Amino acid sequence: MADQTNPDIVYTTVDEAPELASASLLPIIQAFAAPAGVTVGTRDISLAGRILAAVAGAQDHLAELGDLVKTAEANVIKLPNISASQPQLDAAIAELQAQGHDVPSYPANPASPEEEKIKAAYDAVKGSAVNPVLREGNSDRRAAQAVKSYAQANPHRMGEWTADSKTTVMTMGAKDFCSNETSTTVTEAQAGGARIEFDGPDGVSVLKDGVPLEAGTVVDATYMSVAALRSFLADTIEATREAGVLWSLHMKATMMKVSDPIIFGHAVEVFFAELFEKHPELAGSRGGMGTVLDGASEAVLADYAAVLAKQPPMYMVNSDKGITNLHVPSDVIIDASMPAVIRAGGKGWGPDGNEADTVCVIPDSSYAPVYDASIAFFKANGKLDVTTAGTVQNLGLMAQKAEEYGSHPTTFEAPAAGTIRMIAANGDVLHSHSVEAGDIWRSCTAKKAPIEDWVNVAIQRQALTGYRAIFWLDADRAHDAELIKHVTPILEAAGVADKFEIMSPEKATIASLETITKGDSTIAITGNVLRDYLTDLFPILELGTSAKMLSIVKLMQGGGLFETGAGGSAPKHVQQLMEENHLRWDSLGEFCALGESFAFLAQSRDNAKAAVLGAAIEAATQKVLEFDRSPGRKVGQPDNRASHYWFARYWAEALAAQSEDADLAAHFAPMAEKLASGEEAILAELAAGAGSPADLGGYYHGDPAKVAAVMRPSATLNAIIG
């Protein structure tokens, strides 16, 4: 049993497809680590785990990891976890209750102090609850060379772009978060607990007190006009109708857990205005049309169908099941959905089950130009040639909750017309905005130390690679202009200012696409939100997926956090497993992170055996790619479990063949022989249940025994691994 008290490596327990894959892969990792004296334990940061910790007294593993990542001893492999929307939270609560766990329902309209407390606890679980806690360092995300080489040699399918494509991006461009943004750097005199207040018809009320601001922190504030938003949304619907294409909304209603669900709710109300006018009892649509239609009367369903027929056809999550873009806010996440449209040649899936051009609606204009520029580039130049394209690496500013817009309690809906101000500890007014009722106001920060670390990491990577390096900062945007004031002096002091460019995201997008089209590579040095978007956009174009990326977070106190890719398509993977017992999740991201984790452990703990294990992981990963052992998409093809068998076999063979450590070679030689001789039996046992439904005992909180039975069905492999 792995050391759960103080393991050398922490492997996170998460959700959906990555967690199902862990049920198969983690026992292999633990078995291989043990002979090197390395313990691999787990910490539960899943949605269900966070709920149980928040309201049922369970051990708070996320808080424990939050403390660990602030130490030099941290070595954490973080898999993608659910950043829950309200419907996901509600579903997870219901599942836990059905399993007998003593957890209360979510009190949407709390009527007592106790319900207020419960609501606050649940709200802290939603959205990007994990990443801000664990990311005590900045992001270094890129495609491993073996992965990039494989993608070039085995190009994924790309849709054809044509100059007459009607796919386009529509964004507000005015009266939105980007255009209303103000930014400043906190002085020594202003440092301390800031206050956010609303000055309205009934006087001044405090929205948030004691917001901690350190000297040198870049602090922003902004708001979106809800009247302008609704007018814009109506305009997009009419423009889509005239163009004769699909209408699609692309947002981040998980990470931006406060602001974007509000915007999503307005989109639902505007698109289905006629339905809500006829049925005012349906008010409260922020959970999406899935919530509205759940248990709806035949009259409501008939009126819904009638409105849907009048409006432009909508981008579909699942056309076979009638699940639209507006059913659930977490179903269409911009960082996954926009790259998918671009990779497909500007096509989205329509209600008729066919692909079509689409109007991509991105309300806030902060980063919409990135996608607009990408679409314009491919219309002019055709699809990316994956076989010759270079790569875009990313260095993202994210340490210590940098730029965590919308994911924390500094986002508010204006209760009435008035003024929202942010006031420093010394009384200085840092920000002030006049708002109307319902306007969305929000603030975020980026501390001085993470900014300095981010720039220095960029200097190091540029020196290591020699690649073109671009800071994606717009001098005409308030936040970016303030960051430039910090970036430029650091570059100049290091004598490397001539090796870096500073461009607006729109211009940087074009420059990066031009660079990789020529076969060269570039480094995108970005803030947190743009990091999230770009580390899906470019990998999906270059590799076909963002799940295979290598993501290293050099923690500022000396530890290491190794992230394993994206989980945007994980729900579909789980659905397929439950229906057909086929898991197409590709664990290549886990393999890459695992190799880096062992290499880091070898260096930080002076463990030579860990170095041997890490080198063997790299060799095994290359063979998985070389011999095409990644999972197939369709039932009947080898899936995730078969991929793990091949990874274990190649790992054992590499360890048996190496000469750096005789003890490890002797230990793994018999295992390698058994894995090879048992190939036929193992693969047959792994494939035996294909095509039949799989019982996991739950979606958000599966039964461990049932999950193990599904994900470890080979008695032969289990006997060899242990």
C-alpha cells in the first residue's frame, strides 16, 4: 500500500475519464515505483471529494495540497478535475445523497444563517476551485518532442478552410469587460485590506471587505453593461439568421464561475425570449435550457420547439439527443469549443446532424480577437499543414491566483444603478465605475513576485530554445499596459529586451500562425486566462488534442507540479464507457507528467533509482507512440486499458535493458518476460467486455470496487503487476 501520510509523489484523485484511467494506471505506477523506494499516494480533489470536505466533515485534501505546494518537498501530478457549473454541482449532490451520504441540497435562496453557510460552502466548491489553490508557480506548457514528432508523422484530420466560409466571430467591443477595464499597481501606502463598496439609492453598502492587496500587486476592476450585452446578443441572432448559418455561444462558465453563468443566463433569456414571455414561471434560466425543460409540461415543450424552429439553427452538443449549445453552461467551454470549430474548417454540428458554418458569439472582447484572427488567417491561407508546422509553447502567468477573473468573491451583480468602488486600506479610491442594475462588476489581481517569476521563466526558456518569444500584451488595454510597466524593466535589466516582442493578442496570433506555418516555433508568454485558451488552441491544431501536452509548474518555493492535459471531452468519454465499455481517453499526458515527476524527484531527493525510472518512462512513451498503442475511438478497437498494458510492458522492458541500476534490471526482467508472454491473454481479457454497458456505481462518485472491476479486467495483468 502506498504511503498516504507523506508520499514522495502525490497523484490526484479527480473526475470523469481521467479518474477512470487512473483506476487502471495508478496500480501500475505504484508497483513500478516501489522497487526504487518511491511511494506514490493520492489526494482527492474531485468534485465529490470537495463536496464531502465542504459540508460533510471529510478530510480536506485540497487544503492539504494547498499547503504542500508552498514547500520545496512538493511533487504533485495533477490530473484534470471538474470545474463545476451549478448543474454539475446539483447533480453531484443528488448522486451523493442517493448513495447515502449526509449532504444537504444546495440552498439557492437561503432562508436562514445555516443555509447561508451551506450555500457559501458549496459556492466555494464551484468553478475553478482547485487551480488557484495548487498553482503556486507559473505554467510552462508545451508538446513533448516525441509527441510533436509523432503528430507530424501521423497527422490528424483537419477540416478544409475556404475563403468564402461564413464562419465568423462576433464580440461586443464596447461596454464590456475589456473596454471598461481600469488597472493600477498598489503602492506601499495603499497595501493592506481593501474594500469594495456599492453607492446606490439606499446609501453605501460594503460588497466585500478585507481584500488583501500587497504592495506591487497589479489590481484591475471592470464591468459589463447588461443592457449592452442583451442588445448585442439580439444582434448576433439576427446576423446569424441573415447569414443562414449556425448560432453558437462560446464561454467559460466553469472557471469564470460567477460572471459567465450570469452572461449565459442572459443568452438563454434572449434566445428564447418568446418562450419566457409566454411562460414567466420559467424564470431563473441560468442553469440552461436543460434545467428549464426538465420535467416541463407538454405545453412548454411544444412552445419551446416552436421558438427553436423560428430562431437560427443552433450549434449542438448532441444533435441526436437534442442537446443544444444553451442546455448546460458547462457543455460548451470556449477553450475547447473554439479550437474544435477552427480545426474542423470553421464547422460546427447543427441540429440536423450535419456540419455547417457558424457565428461564434464571444460576448467579452478581451480575447475574442485571438479566435477572430485565427479564422481570418485560415480563410486566407487554408488549413494548417500538421506535417511541417512548428510549435507554439506557452509560459503562463498564473501563480498565486494571478488573473483569476470571475472565480472568486470579487465579482458582483449591481443591485441597482449606482457606483461600485474599490478603496485601498489607506482610503485611496483604486477603481470606480458607474453601473446600472444587473451590470456585472469584477476585479482581479496579479502579485509582484509571480509577475517577476513569470518574466524570468520566459527569459530562461527563450535562452534554452532560441525560439521567437512574444509577450501577448496589448498596450491599449488597461491591464496589459500595467503589466508592460513591470515586464519591460526586468527584460532591460537582464539585457535581453531585444530577444522579446510585445504584441496585442490579435497581432501575436497572426505572428505565431505565420511562424509555425513556416516550420519554425515560438513561445507565447501570456496571462492566466489567455494561457488557458492558447494551451488548447495550438495543441488542438498541432496535435489534434490538448490532452497530450507536457505541463510543468515550477512552484515558487522549489517544488514541482506536473499537470496532465485537458479534460474538455472527458464527459463524452465516460458516456461511451458506460454505454459500450470502451474508454478512449488517452493517458499520454499522464505518461509525460509521470516522467517529469520522477526526473524531478531524482534531482530534488538525490534518488538515482528515480532517475532510471524516469528515463525508462520516456523510452516507454516513445514506444507507445512509435507502435501506435494509443486508444482507438470506437468500440472494438484497443482502448485506454490496452494502452496501459503496452506502457507497462515497454516500461518494464526499458528497465530490464538498462545498465545504470542492476537491482532494478534484475527486478523488472521477469516482469517484462511475463508481460510479453502474456500478451494474447491480457489483450483478450481487456477486450472481453467491449460493447456491453459498464456499471461504475456512480458518475461523480463511483464505487471503487465496481470501477476497479471495469478498469482492471485482466486477471493475468493484475497478477503480474500486483
